[in-house]
Amino acid sequence: MVMGQQLFFDRLDDDLQRQFGISLTEYEVLVRLSEREGRQMRMAQLADAMAHSRSRVTHTVKRLEDAGLVARCKAADDGRGIVCQLTDQGYTMLETMAPTHVCGVRDNLVDLITDEEMATLGRVWDKVADNLVAAHPEAEMR
């Protein structure tokens, strides 16, 4: 299971790196931001949502910021937190990359298994996530 999962994510990462110079983790940042109102999130929320360390997300966001795909600024409501916002350039890049990512997921997972297997897989990973969040509530991904 671990080998299959790693190979799957490596393939998705390789596709994005080869075609766009963007890692799967960087792509995930862009997706998460695109799904939020105002296309922005506090950095701490972004790290929690991705289940990555704040340090790792900070480095990832820095690369995206250097490429002009995101921008960081102080939070308007308290001035202490840092907000990461998807730029128009970042949104356009995400729209360009999405078909490659979706094809990779379909080719290497969705089209290989039945609907029943997909439903089972979803239930299994929901159970794993629920267990890990319950054991470590600070790692909650909301």
C-alpha cells in the first residue's frame, strides 16, 4: 500500500514538475487558496489544512510568491497573522495545470478501480483521518 501510494503521488508530482515546474505540494497550495473566499487563507490555516508543518508551508509559499503566483500580507482583522492570497497569475496557472493533474489522477487511480472500490477507499481514508484527528486534535485539517 505505501509503495503504491508513493508511486502515485510521485507520478502526479512528476507530471506537474515536467510540464509546469510546479510541485504537487505547490499545486495543492494553489488549489486550497482557489477554494476559499477571496482566494486567501491565513498561513497557519493553510498549514493545518495541508497537514504540513508551518515551516514547510512557509518555504512552499515563498517559492510560489517568488513566481508571482501568490502574495502574502498581514491579516486585516488583527495585523498579527499572515494571509496568503492567490494572485490572478496564480489562478490562471492553476486553470492551466488542472487538466494535467485530473488526467493523472484518472489514469493512475480512478480508471483502474471500480466505483465500489473507490467508495471503499474513501471510507477507509476517512476513518484513518478521523482517527488521527481525534488522537491529535491540533492536527485537525479544517
